Amino acid sequence: MAAGLCLHLCPRLRAFAASSRPFFAAQSGALPLLLRRAGPAMPLAARARRGLSSSTAAAPPAEDDDFATAADLRFEPPLEVVKYPDPVLRARNKRINTFDASLRALADEMFDVMYKTDGIGLSAPQVGVNVQLMVFNPAGVKGEGEEIVLVNPVVYKSAKRLLVFEEGCLSFPGIYANVVRPESVKIEAQDVTGAKIKVKLSGLPARVFQHEFDHLLGILFFDRMTMDVLETVREQLKNLEKKYEERTGLLSPETVENYKGTKDVFSFSR
């Protein structure tokens, strides 16, 4: 029904984005209508009526070294999209506990990169910054739609209903393939000011969020593909590995030949 955050606007996704309702209703000076500060958890019976899984995926307690330092957030513009199989895409991404001008500057730069590359979303590791930050705009056009910034996101519920949709990824130029994901998810996160938010995502925003959230876990979209789908893009993945070796003079840090099978679509952990 939709596609992932670091996705290119492939024709099918572009049509979906054009027909989608706004993600957050804009309200000047207040939290968007669909955005709620964290409150009491919904009773289990109510969650079941809404068709959501009762499984949880709470974030583990953060140690001091799990938080990003000022050096971790430092970057030199202009940023560029990191391509598979660069190891930065598999590296651990630190949580953020400093919400300042540096974080806002990074988010702004990520939006610029996203728009320039015809994306609808981007995660920080995709521009070489290993922190828990994602940005997206389902419209994919600067000045249109709604720009969303999520920091330290956690998925705590996912729908039982699964949907198949074609996804692409800025870190995998030219590669598109079907990926199965839950129809909706409930998440907790912080915004760029540090305010806690809690929201249910469905449709295109849910698909986009899940794709980008995977990046924050070091999971790439071909990890979610079934073996038969993977076969349709295997040679393209091998070509990216070859280009990496030619560009860097190093052996590819991973190869699709060692692929172990589909990552459980219900699993939001590495």
C-alpha cells in the first residue's frame, strides 16, 4: 500500500503519494492534530478491536555510551547519500539526548539531500551520521506536503494485516522490489525540540516510517525480501558491491551471496 522512507518516488509510489491524505494536520503554534504527547497506554481490549498486535518492542535502557556526542552529530555539508554496501549502513546508531541548533541543522541538511535525490524520506546513517534520526515528507517535493522529523523512534505495536508494495531506496539506486510490511504501526518518538510524541501511522506514512526505522536498526530493505523477490534484484546488488570495490579499493564488507533469508516482518529489532 505504500513504500519506505528513503525511497525514490517510483511511478507507483508517486501515484500513491499524490492520493494520500496529509500525515499530520498542520496547526501553527501547536502540536499537529494527529500528533499526541505520550499518555496512558490504550487498554489491550481496545488495541485488539483496532486490529493491532499486542506484541511490544520497547527500547532497551540506554547506557551513557549509547547517546550521541557533539562529535557524532558533526557533519560537513553538502551531505551525500551513502550507497550499499558501505559499512556505515550496518553500524550502530546512537540515541540523541541533545536537542539544539546542531540537530536542527542536520535535519535541514537531510531534507535538502532528500529533495535533491527525489526521495520521500531519509535516515541519518544514509548520509553517514550514525544517530537515531529520520526525516520524511510523503509528498516528496519541497514546499508541499508535511516535513516530519522523528528522533529516537520506537515501534510498540504493529498491525496483524500485512501488505505488499514495491519499494526503492536512495542507498540502492535503480533497484525496486516488493516488500511485505504491517499495514500500520504505533510509535513513540521525539521531535526536533525533544518533545515526546505518540502516534499511529497507516498507509504511506507507515510504510515510509518502517523503511527508515529499519535503517536505524542497520536493516536494509533487501533483508525483508523473500528469496524469490531477492532473485530479481540479485545481480543489481552484486553490481553495487562491485562498484564499491572499484571506488574504494576495498573488498565489499558484505555480499548478497551470503544472504541468510528474509527478516521477520514482525521484528523491529536487529
